[in-house]
Amino acid sequence: MKKSIAWKVSTFEELSAGELYAILHLRGKVFVVEQNAPYLDPDYKDRKALHLHGYIDGELIAYCRLFKAGDYFEEASVGRVVIAGEYRKYGYGHELMSKAIGLEKDLFGETKITISAQLYLKNFYESHGFRQTSDVYLEDGLPHIEMRKE
């Protein structure tokens, strides 16, 4: 049964130690362990990002970081998009992306968004209005493509 997500938006400084630990744990669990991509996830870009984090019954299940234009790409950007494995079948990823796109517009006035997307998620991002703008490249050992939403 799908439950409602309690959303929070935080600057790096506003994150509590517990929230930051949960975020880094979820990102490490999915991006490093599950995807077998050994890389250093904490990249200091977290300090510039706004953090969109979603909870069900107090557990972090959805997360991404938001950048205004110039902080990551020339355009605004959304990155480190992740849903905890046991919650992926409920469509929370679509809810997360819709919320992120809305926040880019509401908080930063941005409608042009560039992302570095894992190739296997191309259709997912296309369903949110993104289109492929690069050839396939490796990032952290995984095939990625640049995608833009105009």
C-alpha cells in the first residue's frame, strides 16, 4: 500500500547529523553497494545543493539534490536521485522528480534543467520531459547520458 511521503527541503547547514547520516547511508547503499560502483559519493557539492528528502514513518525513502544554474551545470540541475529499494514499486521516483522539478522553478526560477542520468533510466527521465543531449559516457564506472529539460 502506498503511503504519503513527508517532504523536507534543507540547505547543507540545515541538515541534522542524523538526516545527513541517513542521506549518505541511502546513497551509499544504492549507488555504491547495490550498483557495485566503488566511488567516493560525498563530493563537496552537497554544500552548494538544496537537499530534497522524503520520509515514510520516519524512514528516509526518497532523496535528491537540487542545484541552481551555475552550481553544477550551466543550467539548473537535479542529481543523486534515489529511492530506497523496497519502495521503488510504488511510483515514488515519479513523485520525487515532479517535486524536484517544481522546486527548481519555485525556489530558483529555473525551468531549464540539465542532468547526468544513468542510461538505464532514460525512459524514466523522458517521462518528465527530459531529452538526451549527449552520447553515452562513463561516470563512476556506469553508463550515463546528459539530458535536458527546456
